[in-house]
Amino acid sequence: MIRMWKVVFWVAVFGSLYSYFIYPLVLMALPAKRELPRPSAGPVAADTQTASPSVSLIITAHNEAGRIRQKLENTLELVYPTLEIIVASDCSVDETDDIVREYQSKGILLSRTDERLGKENAQKDAIAMATGDIIVFSDVATSIPPDAITALVRYFDNPTVGAISSEDVFVSRDGGVVGEGAYVKYEMWLRKLESLRGGLVGLSGSFFAVRHVLCRRWDIHAPSDFNTALNCALDGYVAVSAPDVLGHYHDVAAPGKEYQRKLRTVIRGWTALARHPEVLNPARFGLFAWQVFSHKLMRWAVPWFLLILFVVSVMLAGSGWVYSLALVLQIVFYGVVLAAHLSPAVRAKGYIRIPYFFVQVNYAIAHATLQFVGGRRMTVWSPSQR
């Protein structure tokens, strides 16, 4: 019996480490399948701009009266020769639509859904209106640099590239980059590794671009960032990350709402995999299927591996120094996180916030998974107030 529990212990260790550490190491060991354009060195020449594909920028909004004007002003500063701007209003009931109409004289269009069915449904209606060869999606909370569209379009010079994801720049209100900021940096590094192999398994939902032709299959019940990556794989394209295209956004104003955002993200992720289980078939999708399994499914399994690891460590504490040490380290780790949860002063320490955020994320994953198994689904969305 002890031997069996030891096997379970090492399986749990492997499962806990796989998605965050082992998977990236394996990606690094695999040869890169493509080269991506180097970051832009300066403005694009006028003759190059003349041949640029047309672009439609779709801004998704729901009750964004407090922020939509700032977003539109930011959008009007974008430098690109043929840029169509559409605001996809998900049945907003505040002044959002009226503010957008004020900008119609500047060429900004409004696409409004008559029924609130969610972000992807609003995007679908806007896609039907769009005329661009390339569709760029953005949220109201994301600030886009003036040359970002030009930089994005460069990546489509590669005929195998179907979609481009920006890199997130998380800006805390005190200017620091810790906790979620460090996690975002890790995710951006992992995206680069995936881009050079089987392609991204998910894009930055707040700012990404895709060929218009790949928007024909638009699943309004699955997150658009995952749906776009899947559509690329289905049609023989890849989705890649653009290190020189940045989307800036701030932390969520209310910490409690940040937890709800995490719940929503994971539930929607589970919904996407449940609707498209074929994406896990390596015979059909090859390396991309393995990346989805490793990045998505195995990461959502981490909280359960951690729970099993702790329970088995307790059972094996007297069976060898390795198991006793594992138990002590876990007790110290969770003790520090508990102290941070109970004390804002402890939580404010930079080196504490990263493990605290890690536990918070995995707790949210476990909570969301239980809710999904219990039948909860999320298609209607409310933007996080940042």
C-alpha cells in the first residue's frame, strides 16, 4: 500500500509541475518551426503603406459610458492608411451608444445588438459589417500605441500566419509589476515559445488580429481568443504572438471583481473545450493538440494535483525524508499564503504576492471547474472595471 501511495505522490508532483515548468522546457527543446518578423525599427515607408491590406478595428463594449470616449480618442490616434473603426455594443443601456454616435462624423461606426447575448455575439454582428481584409479586436480598457496596427499587419506577410496576439502589459496602480504582472510576463514568454512551434492556443482577448476569412466560423458560446486559434488550426494557419505590439491595461479596481473575472475565464475555457473536444485529437491537429492539452487541460488540473499531493504527503510523512520535507515545505508555503490572506500588510510584500496570486488562481480554477461540472455556463459578459 505504501508503494502505491508513493507512486501517487510522484504522479501528483509531476502533475503539479507539468503545465508551468515541464511543458515550457519541452517546448524549448523542440526545434522552432518558423521565424517571426523582427520588431519594427521605425515608421513604415509610404510605398509600403500604399499596398497595406485594409483593416477593420472592432471595439467590444457593454455599458462603457465612463470609458468609451477615452478609448475612441485613443483609437483616432492610430496611424494606418485604411482603418475602419466599429464599436460593437452588446445591447448597452447607458450612454455608450450615444457617445459613439457623436464620433460618427469622424468615421466611427456603431454596431448594436438588440439582445444581450454576450461579447462574441456582439463581435459576430460587427464582423458582418466589417469590410477589412484584417479584423482587429480590442476591449475598451486596453490602450493601443499609435503604430500598433501597422506593426500587427506586418506579421500577415507570412502566408501561414492566420492571427496575431498582442502582448499584455499589466500596469498596477502604483506602477509596480508584481503578482499578476509577473504572471502576465510568464504568459507572454510562454506564448512566444508556442508561437514558434504549434502556434498559440489562445490569444490576448483584449487586443488581437485575424484574417477576415477565418471569422466565418464564429462560435458565440466560446471565447473569441480560443475560437480564433482553433479556426486557424482548422484551416491550416497558425496564431502567433507579436512581441512588438503591446496592449496596456490596469489592474481591476475592485479585488473581489478580479476573482469573478478569473471564474468567468475558466468556466468559458471549459465551455470551449467541451464544445470543441476534437481540438485534443493529435491525429488531426498534431502539435497544436498537445499544446492545448498541456497549456489548458493540465493547468486546470493543477489545483487537484496540489490537493492530492498534500494529502498523500501527510500519509507518507514517516516513510522517508523526501516525503517529510515535501510536507514541511507545503505547510510553510500555504502558511505564508494564509498569513497574506489574513493580513494586508503581509500581502503587500512583493515576494509574498506571487505565491499568494498563484494560490488564488488555482483556487479560482478549482471553484470554476466545480461550477462548470455543476452546469454553470457564461456567455453574457460584463467588462472588468480597471
